[in-house]
Amino acid sequence: MQNEEGTSNPPPPYPPVHAEHSYPTSTGAGHIEFSRFTPADKQAFFGLLDEYFDQRERGSR
């Protein structure tokens, strides 16, 4: 990429991101393995399901 003066001066690279949490994955494409969830992941997952079905039930009345 060149600036107005025609010289190449790219921006510095982004610092590496250190993830505090690794998400469960699988070797198969398109899905995750629930058995690899931590207890906290499972609790969060079921909490999201509860929210979804609560909203869905309220919307269909």
C-alpha cells in the first residue's frame, strides 16, 4: 500500500490475541461436540436455550 508520497509504509502488525477460553470443536465439519463442553459452557448453552424458548412462547400467544 502506498501513501500520498508514493512510498510504501504499511501499518504495524496487530499484536497477537491470547484467548482466555478455547471453544469446544470437533474434527467433523459443521458441528461441535457437546461432550467436550465444560460445565460452564453447558450452563451457558442451556441458559441460551431457556431464553430462546421463553421468548418464542411469549411471541406465539
